[in-house]
Amino acid sequence: MRYSFRTENDKAAFERFVLDNGGIYMQSAKWADVKKEWHSTLYSGFDENGTRVLTALVMERHIPLAGKISYCPAGAVCDCENAELIKAFADFMRAEMKKNGITALFFDPCTELRINGEKQKRGVKVHGNLVSAGFTLNTDASKCLYKAPVQLILSLKDANGVPYTPEKLLKGFEKGVRYSVRIGEQRGLTEEVYTIDDVKNDPSVMRDFLDVMHDTSSRDDFVERSGDYCERLLEVFGKDGMDIMLVYYDKEKDRAQQEARLKRRAELEKALPEAPEKKVRGIKEEIESVDRQTEHYETRVKETADDPREKICVSGGLTVHYNGMSSCLFGGAKDLLRNELRSSHYFNFRRICRSVALGNDFHDLGYVLLKNTPPDADGTLGECVPQDNFEGICAFKKSFGADYIEYIGEYVLVADKLKYFSYSHLIDPAREVQAVVNRIVRKGRNNG
């Protein structure tokens, strides 16, 4: 079979192919509109019958010392098990790179290599196809151009395509998570979902979200995104494709529930003297439970005494809903009441509930950063292990019943060996220095 490739000008046809063939949001033409800092080109591939068999968003950017590099986010949308197609596409891209003076093409397909540690035959085969076509595997997963090859993904439907109910999913969470979710509403938590229209009408929505992300980035040491970037995401994917969910601590709701608990306690105290012996223990335990909840309530009142607002944003995140997958792009919690409310558990459950309500198949809780990853004996990417500061984040995401998905990794098609050597040997040290500077600046800003 012969294949031909061309620059694609029909965005609608490109997008239909992505949607019809299981593509994700990063393979969408819309992603090019988000990543304005890159120069983007859409490519389509056709078989000898003129049938479209491939789409690829390729983004180009100049990097000091390395020249221009290209990146195909999440790889091309195509049958990656078709060795002839992959080889033909690689040959085409070599010619494009030579014509446009590109140093290297980075390519990280959404092909599973392991699911919960179990090796996938398809992943091994696709790895072989890419290597045979001239791609080189980056065996150090701690140094990827854009994203680490691990996602934590929760299935929202059973093997027959029947959606799970939120309560069914909740039962699959770890015990501590279930407890935190169930006490969330009892401690005054409530959530709201906002779209681009809401953000434009009420700037406080974006301010609350950015405050959440600022506290989270300070704790977990990652780069914050600007409000302009987040608003661009919301704008590009639209009100049906992306939203911000914010969780609030509602003082009025918490007060009302505390008053109800105290009323119940008074009723228990009144009933205790005449209660049958077999019920005395249960009544006393319920009274003790109310007293413990009262202690927690008083802690919340004390910690928020200086804040005049009746509703305080304590958690939130930005989620894209695309082609049956809800993907958590950003999310976190404020330092305020963080341990008292455990709002991250409640927030992520409500986020999952929204994914179920939208009828999606999967809920992607996001990535974790990884340690250096030596290859397996068969040349594929070795077992992916979270960096020390991401072990807790990884465990947190697994606690929601998510599968640990290891993809085949990042591959590179090199056109200019000298410039690529500069990239691979000089850029990483520069990034490490910049990361240290960013941490110092952030710390100074927080203390200022």
C-alpha cells in the first residue's frame, strides 16, 4: 500500500477524523489555537484509494542552541500498528524537516505499554514500528519535552459500556477517600461549575481559581499558568468542552448543619436517662460523635474568623471534556482549611460525578513526573517510577480507583545531529538552573 501526505487546510475534516478515531484533545486542531507560542501545521495522510488514514498536529518552536524543533502532541492519529504507514509518515516528515530546517521531531503516542504493571503486546509492537521507521526512544522519562508518559485514568463504564453510578465508583475508592467525600457536605462544602461565559461575566471566578493554583504550585513546586492562558483554553474548547469547577466552604451551610447536630444532641441527652439498656451504648456513641464534629466545627470557625466572606473558595480545577474523555488539566486546594476539610477528595469526586453526568467513558486524573527510566531488555521503556515529590500525588490519584497507565514514551526523529546534541546535552542543565531560579522567585514572592 502506498501512502501520501499533505498539509491540511480543511480543519473540519481533520477534526472529524480525530474524533472518529479515538483522538484526544492534544491531537485536535483546537490545541493549535491554544498553543499560540508554537507555529502549528496540520497534516493528513491518505492511502492509494484516497481514504484519509492519518492526521497529525505538528507544532514548531525555536529553542536557543537547538534551532527549530517540532512536536507532534500525543503522536499522530492513525493505526500505529501499521508498520508501512508509520514508515511512510516518518519518511515524509524527514523531507518536511529538511525543507524547513527542523532539528528534530518529538513524538509521544497515546499507546499503552503497561496497564497497572502488565505489559501490553500492542505497545511492544508499536515501539518496534517506530524504531524501524527511524525514531529513537527517549529512555529517560524524567526529561520529556512536554509530558511524562504516565496517566492515572478511571473507567466510567463497565466492559459492556454501561455507565457506573457515582455511588458505585465511590465504593471503589480507598476507605479514607470515601470518608472524606462523605463528610465534605457535612462540613459545609459545595461546588459550582463555570464556563467561559461565567468567567467573562465574573472575574472573581478566575481569581479564585488562580489563588487555588498558586497555593498548590507553592506546595508541589510546579509552574503556574496565567489567567490569560486558562481563559484561552476555555475560549478555544467552548462552554461544552471545558469548565472550571470550584469548591467552596459555605459558612452558612456549616452553621445550619452544626445547629442541627446540636439539636440532635439535646434530644439524645433527654432520651438517655429512660433509654433501654441495649440502646444506651449507641446513644452515648452518637453523642460522642456530635462532640467530635463540634470540635472540628469550632476549628473551622476559628480558622476563618478573619475572612468576612460567607463562601470561601478552597479547591478547584480546570477540566477539558473531549471525545469521551474528561481530562484534568489543573487542580488543587488552598492551604486554608486543607487538613480540616480534605476538600481535594470532595472536589475530585464531584469532578468525577460531572464526567459521569456528561456521559464520558473515562476520567483522566492527570500525569505524574517520573524518575530516570532505563529501558527494558526488549528496548521498550522501563517501568515508570514517580519522582520522590510526586509519590504522594500518584498515591492520591490511585486512591480514586484509577488505573496506572504507562505509555510507550517519547520518540525522536532527528534531522540535524549536531543541533540535537546541543539540545540534549545543554538544554537540560539550563532548565535545571531556571527551575532553581523560579523556586527562589516564588519563595520570595510568597514571603513578600
